Amino acid sequence: MNFTFTGKNLSVSQNMKDHAEKKIGRLARLFPANTEVNVTFSVVKLENKVEVSIPFNKRTLRAEVISTDMDSAIDKAVDILDKQRAKYKHRVRDKSRRDQNFVDEFAMISMVDDGDDAQEIIETHDDSIVIERMKQFPLKPMDPEEAVIEMEMLGHSFFVFRHSGTFETNVVYKRRGGAYGLICPTNPSDCD
């Protein structure tokens, strides 16, 4: 595993790096050898925050934990990642039985992870995905600022729209702390 460490509002000590590599390293057997692991340490008010993201196959596993102790935050993040990986494998296995498009994805996971040590995690949770409602609406061309105004008027936390400059589908969303984010399928500089 190749680790990348980032610190926000703090400098990342060698002890923090070593602890993260040791704890996340216990998942190494479940991922290919050259897997990238991005770990971000930050301090939010008086609490420590750890974010870990692992791009894996066609998906990204991600865990974000806030705790008073950085070491316990790392431990909790590893537990979350392990559960996510187990659920991911289980869902792809089920999909591969019904849909030919998922057979290759499941084969890739099975080559890396030949054991099913997390089967009890899967069996204790009903992880079937149920889409209760489908909504259709026309995508109006607008700029991101107009989309934020529309989102606020509707009282939603996100809003899908067609960018007036690129005519691609974009999403604006409300971030924690009151700021806004923009998701666009191209280079972010093309979204302006």
C-alpha cells in the first residue's frame, strides 16, 4: 500500500504516520499491493478528525471519523473501511449473478480477497438497496450561483442542473459549515 498523508491545521508527526500505516496495513491483504491510501488528519475545534480514502477497483472506499483522540479515530476508520469492503464485495457478488457487467468486477475482488472473513458483518445487516421514489424534472440551463439560489428556495441540500456554459449536468450541494460545493463531470476549471 502506498500512503499519502496530509495535515490540515496541524503537522503530521511520524508517530501518527506509523500508527496509521500499522492499523490500515492490517487491511493490506484485502487490496492489491500498489493500492493508494490517502489519509488526512485535521483538527476541528477541539476534536481530531481522520479521513481515509482508498480508490479500489471501480469504487472508492472512504471513512471519516471525529474523535477526541487521533489514535482511536484511526482505529474506528479502519473498522469502517473493513465493513465497507465486505459490503462492497457482497453486493458485487450478488450483482454478478444477475448482471454480466459485474462479473469482471467481482473476479477482480476475488483475486485480491480469497477469504470471506466478514461474512457475519454482511449477514447481520440488511444491505439491500431499495429505491422508494423516482423523480423526473427538466434540467434548466443556469450558472452555479443560480442553482444555489434555486436549491435554497426549495430547501434542499443539493440541486441538479445543466451548466449554462458547458451544457453538462452539474450538482451544487451544501457543505458542512454553510459553504457550497459544485460537482461537475469535467475539469473543475471548465465549470466556471
